[in-house]
Amino acid sequence: MTTIPSTTIITNLKSVTLSTANTLKNANTNGIDMAGMLALALSKAAELKVCLSLIVRSTDTADANLTALNDILASLT
């Protein structure tokens, strides 16, 4: 199983395009609000950026997690 870095996922999320007619048809058939879910994902990415900014501001420079936090935060800007 391959894994995709969270920074790639977040970067890709910022550049999503409109779904195709077939995707929308399949989503509607399964009761999924595709446009609403994408809008929610984008708003959560913005919320994540705010939360990460607060965490990074309070993280000691000796903390090994700071690099990962800054990498993810950089992908949101």
C-alpha cells in the first residue's frame, strides 16, 4: 500500500476542479452532495491552517515535530 504525504493531499485539495457529470450522477445516486463535500473539505483545510499556525507559534524550535508542522502549513499557503 502506498501512502501520499499530507502536504500533497492538501495541495491537491486546493486545486480541485468541478466534478464531471458522471461523477455527479453517481454521487447523487448514492446520496452524496459532491459540491457540498468539496466546499466542506476546503473550509476544513482553511481551519486546519489556522490551527496549525497557532500550534507552530507555541512549538519550541527543539521540537522535532516543528519541521513536519511547518511543511504541512507551507502547503496550505
